[in-house]
Amino acid sequence: MQGLPNFIPTKEKANYINRLLKVGFDTIDFGSFVSPKAIPQMRDTAEVLSALDLGTTKSNLLAIIANTRGAEDACKFNEISYLGFPLSLSESFQQRNTNRSIAEALETVKQIQMLCIKHNKTLVVYLSMGFGNPYNEHYSPETVHEFVNTLNAIAIKVISLADTIGASNPELITKLFKKLIPSFKEIEFGAHFHSVPNTAKEKMEAAYNAGCRRIDTAMGGMGGCPMAKDDLTGNIATETLINFLESRHLLPQNFDFQAYKEASEFKLRLFG
């Protein structure tokens, strides 16, 4: 929702997320504790949280934060399991996204990690521009490995490689995950792809076949990053992932198709 120009009413946001909570997803990225000037769509995250029905769901809640203050705000809520922080391999994009250098962002990650440990949260670090960038800056798989090594030194347990501009391909995806997953067994690696629809399945399939089991999607392939350089490629569609898992008989038993259908129909009414 973060890139939509028109504000989605708090009640409608909560109604939509409540439907998603019934489906059986492992984690729902439900809001952001960031500056309302930067992302006005997410200014009501605390109000949305108060309207969620968490009594029976087994899904975890994740909130995006961009600085220590946002992490402090998010840590006030016991209902939140994960805090997500965008750390970029690109100096240019780190400045665009959080108004900080990579070195400053790494210090922020350390501070947020200490807050998470204190408040029993898990920090998810998104390595944005994880598959290349449009800023003519150096990129290599070795650079990704160096960043992961730095994060491993401060005990980050979840790292998601983010394809912010849709630059990945199956060969690179396979190479990265097959190198990282065995090298850092204590870390759970995720894939956060942006993609045009006709390459979405092959990217997701490459990640899964290389051992990645944490794959981010958005219903209908909505969204992208409003801080990226060009017109956005959307997120991988949840429907694409579900069809893939179903074809391999890999959907978990608690997946509720009726709840999924109702959430999809509500999403169409809400966003068109």
C-alpha cells in the first residue's frame, strides 16, 4: 500500500489484514513505523494494529522501520514479532531510502538489534539492491557475502535478499542462495523479489530450488519500493507462489483456501 497516492482508511486496512490473518501465512507485513512525511500511507500503523483480530491466528506480524526511533515505537507492541530494516548494498539507494550512508545504516542495525534482543523481537534485515543496482556502482555476489558476514557478526538471524529493481535472474539467484545457505547455517535467508509477471515464477522457483524457504509476496503483485529509481516492477504475486506450491503438493495443511479467496475478493474491492 505504501506507494498508493490515496490514503486507505484505517478500518479498511484492518479489515483486509484481518482476512489475510485467517489464510495461514507464516508472516504478515502489516505496517511501518516510519516518518509520515516520507510514507504518509503508513501513518496509522498503531491504529491498524489495535484493530487486528489476533486471537486465533498463527501468523506473525512484521513492521518495517527505518531508524532507531521507529524501532523503539514498534518495540512497544507485544503483538509484533519481526522488525524489518532496509540495508542497501548501494550507497546511493541507502541515502535515498533512509537518508543515511551504509556505514551509518550499519550502526543503526546494531542499535536496533540490541532493542530487538531486549524486547524479544527478531530483526529481519532486507539487503536491498541485493541482485544489482542502476547507479553504476560495484556489485558482485562476493559483496553480498561480505554484508552477510558483517550481519552474522552481530547475530542477525533473518536476512532477505531484495531485488529492488527486478535485476535478478535464475542463474544469479541460484548462485547466491546455494553459496549463502550452507555458509551461514544459523541464518534464515529470504527472497524479496520485484519482478514483471512473465519472469516472476522462474525467479521464485530458482530461490526455492536453491533452498530458500522464506519468500515474500504481495496479493496480486501489488507494490514495489517508492524510493527506487525508475517506474516500479511489482512484487511477486502471492497467487504465483501458491500455484507453484500447490503444483508440488507443498502447501501446508493449515492453508485455508476459502479465507484466501475472501481476502482476494476484498483486495479487488479495496484496490481495484
